[in-house]
Amino acid sequence: MKKKVIALLLAVTMVIGMTACGGSNDNAGDNAATESDSNASADDAATADDAATDDTAATDDAAATDTASTGEKILSVQIGPDPETIDPALNSAVDGGNMLLHSFECLLTVDQDGKLAPGQAETWETSEDGLTWTFHLRDGLKWSDGSDLTANDFVYSWKRVCDPMVAAPYAETVLSMVEGYEDAIGGNLDALQVVAQDDKTLVVTLNAPCSYFGSLAAFATLSPVQQATIEANGDAWATAAETYISNGPFYVSEWVPGAYILMSKNPNYWNADAIKLDGIKFNLIEDANASYSAYQTGEVLFIKDVPTEEIPSLEGNPEFYVDPIIGTYYLSLNTQREPFTDARVRKALSLAIDREYVANTLMQGTYSPASNFMGPGWIDTDGSQFMDNANGGKPYIDTTAHEANVEEAKQLLADAGYPDGAGLPAITYSTNDAGYHKVVAEYLQQAWGEIGVELSVNIVEWASFTPMRRNGDYDSARNGWVGDYSDPSNMLDLLFSTNGNNDGKFNNADYDAAMTLSRTTLDAAERSAALHEAEDILMEEAGCIPVAYYNDFWLQSDKLTGSWHSAYGYWYFMYADIAE
């Protein structure tokens, strides 16, 4: 979706001045549609040229300031504030993931067309029964410090993800299908059936066929990390440039917390000759207005955090992009706290939300109203859209019937013993102050107030927000997820009782049973039925509250060429260039 459709997406007038993910601080999720080239076509540019304004385009002489001052070609961008972590095993955020895909490379990678491509592994094959995956590494692989990288580094790194002392949030998602996983997370790491046959050959044995395992082999959590560095520095290895040894196209050469992370071209990367940039400067800007100002002056050539109040004026600007991604903006309710232990209360809070108003007015049409947990882009086992097959082809929530939904919400509260909210304890809603988050919080005060719920808003700085939510230190909180790959399990696994990303602590035996069956059955139709059953249970129990489906939007100078954006909310700058 490009600039030609911005007029349609942003046609709604902003009524209230005013984004999301287990992954990001702002307008994307917290992590298999096709990827799209991030450079405008000639037709798009011609259409929008007349509408571009002077105050939204970087000046020619200001752009690429770092290039002029250093003599090197440094791309300066903004994709978020200080990440919570850039340890591949611990990261669960989109902004951290954007940095990881430039500093690390997995066995496989994803190309500009959204297809799996060779990464550290030059070739790979799968056994006829689908249980054995063999990866053949390239010759002469090196770490950024020049030391050799071998298959044993992947063995160490994948076992580290399973280590209960590490507590990797993605462990179950990415490795539960590997033979020996259950023993590994219990502390017997050597039980995990990931074996280096020799320095260049990695063999992985699964406990059941997994059609999307190739996508997992391209996912940042399964990046190799250097054992010696971690053993010498502990958790601090991923907090300073001096100890942050990586294997990707760039390495961290300078890190000023709160200011920037500078990544320099890695001369030891196997494909270094194809890298045109000397470095990428990730400016750690949390405030969208500051980000916008930096773009206007040419300090940065790309910003992810666009002030929402500026969006109407950006319609038709050839440097403003809107692109769909796979993911859902949702609310987490702490199901271990009263009154959220009662599914009727949770469902009432869900039904009280006018999703059409939220998506089309508060979010100015940049998101779409969510009727299901699983939105567009997720692929069923038969290759069709998962959403089309859900709930007998009908939406779980009729987003066009808000008044009827509110009446049902009131009845559910009454049934739960809280008529018109009487006796219901006060609720706190936690969010960070970026993009649409605050205005959505203010709307929830009004919407839930209509059914008798007293809601206070707790604004939490980004650095503290995700740990707070992960630890369960909240009543209700904004959340969201951007897909890491297109299989529906990627998102439905979030609500499995033991999943490290289950922020709401949803625990339902029938849900877990359905998801377990989906992991173990060899029958595609049975797997599809199990996944749909899981979503049925989730929506009936209101284990979380879907609100809207994501799109990414950003500003990008026409000086930046050769980058691309993926349906998973990532920007790929490694093969980019800066036009003279």
C-alpha cells in the first residue's frame, strides 16, 4: 500500500488530537505477506509531487550530515528510543529487532520479496519425514572481531535460548518443536537435539514436522552469539559497543545511551562487498515531535515515529509511506487479578469499545478495526487466509453494531455481579506515551465509563513499560503483536499458559490442549481445526482484547535508496545507499 492510497486511508478528519506491540514503542506491534520496496515508483512520485510541502522534506544540503562531517557514508535513521535489550535471546520488540537484523545474521534470512534466502547457511535440506533439517554453513564465516564462527556457535546459542536462567521470552515459540526441548528448559540443555556434525554442518531434529521451521531459522532469537564473550561479560555483553560481538553486515561501534547507536560496516561479513554504507546511525529518539524535527532539518533521512497530528498534512507527500503489516493492536488484562479473573468482565470491557471509532477517527484510518484476534495476512494450513475460515466465516465481534455491543456489555457486568459497574474495583490502564497510545487510553476512560467502570491511566516510560507488563505488574495495558512469520501459531502461541510473551497470564486448559494438538498433529486439516478452536476459546473467554489491525507509516527521504520494508514490521537498510 503506497502513497496513492493515502487519501483513502487518511480521509477521516481528526476529531481528537492525539501506537503498539509486544514490540514497539509506537505505531507498530511489539514483532507472510509480501514485502514491498520502500522507494516510491515514478508514478507515485509524479502523483504526489505537487502536494509535497517544504516543511516535510529534508533539505539537500542538510541531508546526510554524518557523511559530510566524517567523509564516510553514514545513514542516519530513527526507529525508536533506547531498546529494552539487543540481546537476540531476550529481545521481543520490533525496534530492537530492527537493530538485530543489521548486526546479526541467522542461518537463513528473508529477501526483498519476502522469501527465505541463504544467510549464514549457504544451503539446507529437510528429510522426507520432515523431522531432520540440515544446514550447510558458508566457508570462512567470521565474527565481527575476526574470529571463526562455526556450527558449534549455533548449538551454544540455541541451547542458551532454552536455558531457564536466561528466560528467553521466545524459547517456546521457536524451539518447542525441537526434540529434547522439554528436558532442555528443565535445565538439561544437552538434551536439545541441535548437533554440529562438523564446523560447517548443523543438524536439527524435530519432534514433529514443522512446515515453517525455515522461517524460525531466519528469526533473530536464533541468531548465533559468541560464547566466550557472554561467559566473560555475563548479561552486560549486550549493553556496550566494546563487548557486543556480532556476525551481521554491521557491528556496534559506538553506543551513547539515550542518544544513538552507531553501527559500522562489518569487514568480516561474508557479503561485505555488497554493503554500500559505511555505517548506520540509529538515533534513539522517543518523542515523535523531536523525531519529526530531526527529519525536517535533514539530521535523519528516515523516521518511524511520525507525530500523529501531522498525518493529515502529509497526505499526498511522496516521502510519506503507509504499508500493511501482519499484526494486531490489543489490550492485555491481568487475568490473575480481580476482576479480570471473570471472563464476563473481560468480555464486557471488550464489547464496550467502539473499534470503528478508534481505528477510523482516533487512529485516523492508519489502522483497521479488529473483529478477530487473528487479522489479515495469517495463512491457514491450506494456503488460504486464516481469518476467512475463522468462526464459520463470521467476525467474532460485529464492529458495526456498537450500541448493541454496549448493551450486551452492561448485561455481562450485571451477570458478573456488577450492575452498572456497582461494586467493581477501580481499574488502572497502563501505557507508554507515544503515537496513539495516550489518546486511546483517554478514550477507554470514556468508553468503559459508559458501562460503569472507573478507569485511571498510568503513563509509563518506554524503558520500564515492557518489563512491567511482562512481570504482570499492571491491571490492564496496551499491547500488540506484529508477526514474525505468517503461520497463525506465531500469534496464537502468545496466549499459551507457559509462553514467555503471555503478558496477561491467560491460562485455559482447553486452549493449551488445542495449541498442543496443532504442534503435534501431522494432518493439515486437523491442525487447522485445532488453531481455529484455539481462537474460538480465546475470543469467547476474552483472554485479550483485540482493537485494531496494524499498518506501518513513516517518512523517508528520496535520498535513501535500496531499502525495503517487510510485512513483519522491519526495515532493511543493509543494502541501502544514499543518493548524491
